[in-house]
Amino acid sequence: MLRTACLKYVQDKADAASHILDPLISRNSSYASVEEIHRFISNAKLCTVPLNESDVKTILDALMFGGELEMRRSGGRTDLDAPNTSDVSSAMYRIAPRTPSLALLARVPCTICPSRLDCRPGGAISPTNCAYYKAFLEF
């Protein structure tokens, strides 16, 4: 539940920042600090035990390592640039940008078909009479 609350807060912050016309200000506004997210969770009373900021940072780090968030230091450096990643006050998080996956191309049967060089529309070997291609399209 805390994981979902953290993601929702950061997503809401990104949605609000997306309406800003200046790209640099929009990008910077899409980051949320550990303190902001901690305050949100505390005010919403989502947890029955008291949480401190390092507890929230642990949740956010798990989301970052899972690829859902990205982190930077408030000075503009990324988590890879910073030697001390335990500093809670300087960590800022935002939704990780989604990149198109090329792994889906590997599933297209034509990429591994041994007859692909002979395959032509209207030919003896063609996409219209290919059982593998039909099965792929039905999936």
C-alpha cells in the first residue's frame, strides 16, 4: 500500500508538471523529495506505525531499482554520480521515462524464419499463407 501511495504521489506530481510549457522547469517540477512524499504519507495516515524519512527512502529506492522511478540529487546529479546515496534530504524522485522495447521485435516470426529471403507477397512463400505469421497475429 505504501508503494502504491508513493507511486501515486510522484505520478500526480509528474502530471501537474506536464502542463508547464518550459521543458526544463517541467522536468525539474516532476521530481518529488523524500520529505514531500513522507509528509504526504503522514498526513494521509496511510500507516499505523510512525515512519521516518529513511523508511520512505527505502521504499522509493526499491521502486527505483525496480525501474519505476528514477532518482537524482537535489544538486542535479543522478544517483550514479553521487558517492553517498544514504543522504535522505538530497534525494529527489520522479517517474522513470518509458522507453520503447525492442524485445517485441524478437517475437515477430519473420525475424527468425529460415524462408524469409524467399517470402514475397503473392509468392509460394508469403505472409498470407504463413502459418507462423497467422499464429503470431492471433496471439
